[in-house]
Amino acid sequence: MTAKPRRRPRSLAVVFGVPLVLAAMTLAGLIVGLAGEGLHDLIAWLLLAPLPAVLVWAWVRRT
């Protein structure tokens, strides 16, 4: 029987860094989207687009 290689413990910044950045971008995108029209809408789309892209990437990688 082969022993599993041990993983090094990960720091809190590594574990929660990307989710916190995605949450901040999503919140900012929602606020900017509500704040105005035109350029605000474009900025909101740019801030909101990474979340579904990351979710699809993670789902494809997992399967």
C-alpha cells in the first residue's frame, strides 16, 4: 500500500484570497451597476464577468 503524500498546510490568505477578491468585485459591480448608466454599466459588466467565468472554469476542471 502506498502512503499518500502529505500536503503542506495552507495559509488563510491562500485559502480565502481568491473568494474574497471575487466577492469584492461582485459587490463593487452591483453597486456600480446601480449607480448610473452608460460607462457605469460597462464597468459593472467587467466587474461581474469574472465570477461566472471562474465558476465554469472550476466546474470543467473538476469533471
